[in-house]
Amino acid sequence: MDPRVNLAGDDTGAAAEPNLASSRGAMAQMGDEPRSPARKKRARFRGEPSANGLGVVMNIPTLVTLALVLAYPIFYAAYLSFHKVALAELRRGIFPFVAFDNYRRILSDPLFILSLKNTLVFSAVSVTAEIVLAIAIALLIDQRQVWTSRITQFLILIPYAVPPIANGLIWAFMYNFEFGFLNRILFTLGLIHEPINWAGNPSTALLALTIPYIWRTLPFAILLVHAALQGINPELYEAADIDGAGALQRFWHITLPLLAPIIVVILVLRTSFAFAVFEEVLAITQGGPGDATWVAAWYAYKKSFAPPFDIGVGAASAYVLALIVGAIAIVYVKAIYRRIT
């Protein structure tokens, strides 16, 4: 007996074959049907998702764009750091190869060593303050029973919307020795009896740069920490309450370990940006008084775009700074994740 014919004599095979064909077509549309090697190659070239769902393969225009935007400036800066590129060479269009001479010059320059020292102090103070304040403020706005939390969520976005140069000019006006708003407040509160030259005193100039920078960049860290707090399971805190754990114990054994991954991200990002601080220096102190606020980015800028326009030395100093930031990032990641494991 033909298996396509049932006992009642009805021919169901003819109906089954179209249904099978239609199901195969649906499976092909859903991506379940195996693709031929030629079809897979065309899909990879067009950047279509792969059949196994592992993601989208970059197409050639994307790779070219990344190479032009990221790779070319990096490699060209490295090329400049190994050549003598000053005003005379720029006029001739010939850049003599000097090997590591630019690196030897900056590493033997006392001003560059001072710039690195100021950068390290600036970064350590600003990043530490940002992490502590970000966690504290994020915990505050995470408390829904506190009526000020909604107001704080709105206010923390204001500094983040201020352009860096505008932020520096605002704080330069506040620091003004004669009619600055900061001195007036301190006079009113009776905390000082004579005006303080915040940005013009070598002992306070670096601190005068740190505060505006923290004020401008703190909202970014707060938003990241607050988003991480939303992902913590409330049942963990309920179980800790049942075990009799206090607020400090819950923070130390639950909140802080679960925030460790996002803290690593903030540390790496904020350290890299702190090492590259420039706008506040330009708007408030211009590296002064004297060389009290010379930081690494300011050193690279002055070497490259001030007479004698030694761009090769500036590129070498920028690469040394990038290597230091990369080493610090590796230390951050290993130290934090070692604590987690």
C-alpha cells in the first residue's frame, strides 16, 4: 500500500508535500536552513548576522573607517615621535629620522618630570574624590524614601552639560583675587580675613584645578554607579537583614563587591581623562604660576604648538603618557578582580 494513501482511500500525500515545502520556506526565512558556502561568504561581506547567532561581522567600509579614524592618527603620531619635526622641517617638508632621541630629551627634561608628578597628584586626588563622592551620591539618590533624591538626580546633570572651557572660565571668575565669588563667601562666613589668590598661589593652584575638574566630571561616575545599583538583587539585602547585618556590613559585603566591575570601568576611564586634562589648565592657570600647574597634556601642547614648534617631542611625550595610562589600567583591572575572585 502506498504510504501516502490512508485506509479511507484519501490521497494525503499531495497535500503533505506543499505543506512540507511551505515549512521549508518558513525555516529558510527564519535562518534555520543551512547556508551554502557561497551564501555565507556573501553574508559576511555584507555584514549580515551569521547563522549561529554569534554577532555581526564587520564589513570592509567599517574597517576602513576605523583605520582612518583611529589607526592612522595613532601610527602617524608614532612616526612623528621618531623624527625631528620642528618649524624648519615643516617648511622643508623633510623629517629626519632621530630614533629615540625625542624620548631621551623628554625623559631628561626636568620640566617633563615635574609635569608627570603634577599629573599623578592631580589624577590621584581627582579620581579618588570622584569614586568616593559618586558612590555616596548614588546611594543617596537610590533611596526613594528620601525626598531630596529626585532633586539630586536632576541637579547632578547640570555640570555634565557645561562645556569644559566654559567650566574653566566660570571657576576662573570664582577664583578671582579681587572680586571672586569664592573669597566673598569665605569672607561672609568669617573663615578668612584677607583674600586668597587661589589660582595664583603655587601652593593652591593645582588644587584650584582639581575642584573644577571634579565638579565637571563627577556626574558621569554617579550615573554609572547609580545604574549598577539598580541591578543589585534586593533579595540579597533582605537576606542580610534577616541575618542581622547592619548598614555598613551590607555595604561592605554586598554593595561594594557587586559595584567592583563598574568601579574598575570608572577608574580606567577617569584616570585616562585625568591624565589628559587640558581645558581647565588653559582657562584658569595656563600652566602657572611659574610651572606649578604644568601637567603632561599641557607639556605636550606647549612643546608642539609653541615656538620652536617641536612636534616630534610633543608626540613622544604623548606616547609616554599613553603608556603610563595603559600600565595603570592593567594594574587597576588585576587588583580589583583579584579582590573579587
